[in-house]
Amino acid sequence: MIDRLNDVRELVSLAFGVPLERVDAQTAQEDLIEWDSIGHLNLMLMVEDTFCVNLDLDNMGRLRSVGAIVMFLGTVCPSPDS
């Protein structure tokens, strides 16, 4: 789970061009001015590519924080040691 959290933090940092130190498990869309609607779509595409998942519009709409993304990924691609 920690590796997945770090992976998602890195994606958010990359997607929005913010330092990794500004991104933690509680970081949400309203915390980053850079996290606008286009940026959100780009982040969702990065999540799909990185974790080999398909996100429907409902899921994309709900995944508006680092923690929400990590929790969602835990349900669709559980870690091998769980």
C-alpha cells in the first residue's frame, strides 16, 4: 500500500508540476490550484496507463484526492501480498 501511495503521489506531482513534498495522502483537488478539470483528466489517464485499469466517468468523478485514488486502486488491483 505504501508503494502504491508513493506511486500516486509521484503521478500527482508530475501531472500538476508541483514538488513531491506538496503531495501527501490527504492532498485533494481543492488543495492544488493546478488541479483543474483538464489536469484531472490527464491525471486519470496517467492512472489508467500506470496501473493498467479502466476508469469510467463515475469513478473519474469520485477520484479527487490522492487517498481516494489509492483506495480505489486497492479494490481493483490488490497488492500481491494482501
